[in-house]
Amino acid sequence: MPTADYADAADGFATAEPAAGSITIDRSVVTRDPQTPPGTHVVSVLADRLGTDAGAGILRVPSHLPHDAAVRLQQAGYELSSTTALTAARAIKTDSERDCLRAVQRAAVHGMERAHELLAEATTDGGTVRVGGDPLSARQLEREIAATLAGVGVTPETVRVRAGDVDATEPLPADAGITIHLGPCGPHGYNGHLTRTLVVNSDGGWDRRAFIAANAGQQAALRHCEPDGSVTTVAAEASAELTAYGFPPLAGSKESDAVDTNGDDAVSDMVDAPDTAGGTATVHGVGLAPSEAPSPADDGLMGTGSVIAVETCVVDPEHGQIRLGTLVAVTADGGERLIDAPVSLTPTVDES
């Protein structure tokens, strides 16, 4: 990936002008030494910016502010008051923020292409996947993808490969779904989100039906991504589409409860070892955090400029899982994929 893709996005982010009549928010990003506790760093930044006014007054903070940071701020002399302003601000992305998200999502596509390449050239022996004659494990595939992501300038924050109940160090199965979830973080601090499931030696049975259903769920979600709509409604429509294809909601699961706002692995955790068959869909915002507004944890309302992750998943105790996920931008005309990425059940290599 050309480095210019990231430079252009970062430059646009830094020079974007606020819309007329809007509240100007300082969106600059301040880095810190990894060894410095976040709370201590925040106190230091406030001291630099507030000067003689530091250590007094009321700070408006999000309700999910880490306890350690809250304690350090209070010890520094600040009074804390909860506000939803940050959540509301994160629900809508500026043009430059969407450029940043496109850049990191493009990197995620490069990582997924590497997975396709390895699995497309793989051979099978005894029901397992081999590359160059050697068994290929989920852990090895994760390392290959992570190296590709790092090579195009992003941090491989989340690279997760799973195949049913097969241990990550054991050879991948040739005839079962291999689910790959990528959540890289770009140099500008924004997160990507891309999920695919590949089967090296598919028999065209359950996995093909599940793949068609999961893809149809994605299409249904896309049709309902519109300004003033709700992420809960989008998830429900995707789930209804899965049901129409013969995969009703997983027992005990609710789309509105399936997202952990502190990360985006809730779905994968939920379906790693399913004891019932069915489908599920989750929808939430993505930006400076892997999961942020709009989400079921807040009012879930989308607006023009929102960027959301849409996940659809079909699981079965006997067959494993088929899972698809991507980023969608909400525009005045509806939803559109932030970056077009190949969607196929069989590993393929782009010859172009």
C-alpha cells in the first residue's frame, strides 16, 4: 500500500475546517510513553494546556472513564462530572476521519489478501491444510497476516484466526470454515474491521448455505444504514434475513446485547464453541476505538457520516461458523461499504 494513502488522510485530518455553526472540537492526538499510566498522562497534558488554571474546576468526562484516570484527576484537584458529549461527537465522522478509516481498512484488505494467497496455494493431506508441504496452523497464519499489516504501515492490533474447536497451534482443517478477523490500527489512531471465513476444501453443503445467508444478511444491513436510523434496527434486519435463509437467532442471544463497547471481539467470543445452531448479527460504530458510538450501549442513532461495523454470523455445533464483517459508511443516500473487499468462501488470488 502506498504510504501516500496514509499521509493524505492524516494531512486532511489535520487541516479539516469545521462546518459553519458547529462546535469546534480539538481533535489533536497526543502520544505518551507506554510506561506512563494514562491517568498520569492526562493530568500532565491538562497542566500543559491549562497553565495556571490547572488543578481546579470541573472536568466533563465520559461515564466509562477508567477508574485509575478518574482517581488521578481527582487527586490533581479536579471535580469530575459525567457527560455524553464525547459519545455524541464520536457518532459522526468528518470527511477527514473517514479518509483515515478508509486508509486503515485498505490495509486490512491487504492483510486478508495475504490470507487468501496462502490458503489458495495450500494443499490438503489427511484433512488438514499444508503450505509448502508443512502443516499450517492458525497461529502461523496470524503471524503472516500481522507481518503484512505491519509492512503496509499499520499496527496489527487484532489478528484472530479460528477454525471451530481446533487449537491455534494445531493444523487448520481443510474442510471447515477458517474465520479471520482483522482489526488493525492506523498511524492516525483509527481502527479497521474486516472479517471473512474461508474453506479450503468445501463440499458445497452447509458451509455454502451458511455463507450465502451471512452475505445476504450483510446486504440487508447495508440497505437499512441510513441517517436517523438505529444500529439496533440494522442488526435486527440482518438477523431477520438470516432467519429467512433458515438460520434463526441463536438461543439466548440478542443483537442489542452482543457488542462490548470496550472492544469488538464479543461476537467471536460468543460463537467460538456454540452449543446451538443459528445466526446472529451485530452493528456498532468504529473509529478511534474498535467499538464506539453509535452502538446499542448508547441511543444507537446513525447520522450522515457515521461509520459502522456490520457482522453477520451463522454457527452450528457440528459444522462450525461462517462469519462476515466489514465497515459501512452512512451517507445521505444510504449505506455504502467504506472499502470494497472480495467476498468469497473459497480462497482466491487476484491476478490483476
